[in-house]
Amino acid sequence: MQKTNKKVKRFVGDVSVWITLFINRETEWLTNYIAQNKIEIFVDEHLTEELERVLGYPAIKKILPLDSHLYIAFVHMVSTQVISRKHYIRCPDSNDNYLFDIALTAHAKLLVTGDKALLNWTESPVAAVRLADFKTLF
């Protein structure tokens, strides 16, 4: 008998990716993509705090029709919360070290990001891909 269980694919999405998904109204797509492809997305308190901060920007509030708490609730609904360990990564933007802490703690294979510095970082302990590439992985 052939195995029907695919291995779960583990990812971290940075705040810019979440904001892009919200602005483009792609939450339904993401939910379906997660279910159809056995994807697990990880977040921690640092990512949640950063997302709350960005959702509070006046320019973002103008674009997004819902209260920021609903977007945060969505992220928590479709992702797995971890308590990340500090891995002392020295990424090109030290403010993004927490993304690698999440990925390494959760044994995630990819970081989905729009940050060019992270996408081009040759010494990254976790591969980084753009959202457009993530959408075509499966």
C-alpha cells in the first residue's frame, strides 16, 4: 500500500508577507494552500508584536478594512505559536534575527520574505524565498 501522508512542510513568514497577504485579500487562498499542501507556518511573540505594530501604521490602517485584532487572530488561527530560542544569528538586519530564531527553533525549511537583504544573504542558516516563489512551490 502506498503512503498517503505527505510530510508537513515548515515555514516562517515575515511581517511584510503577512501584510501583503492581507492587503491583497489572500487569506482564503493561504488557508486553502496550507490545507492542501500540508504546510505549517510558525510565529512567536516577537513576530506577533511586530505585526501588531505594523498594523497600527496609519497608512496600513487606511488600506485594511478590518480591525488589527482580527488580522492577528487569523495569523494565530493558521499558524503554530512557538517559544523561540535565541540562536544568536547575525543576519544583515539585526532587527530580523527573531525570524531565524523562529525558523531554527521550529526546524522550518524556508523563510518567506520580501526583504532583499535576507533574500540575498548567502550565509543564511535557513533558505529565504519571495512570496511569489512560495506560491508556486506546490
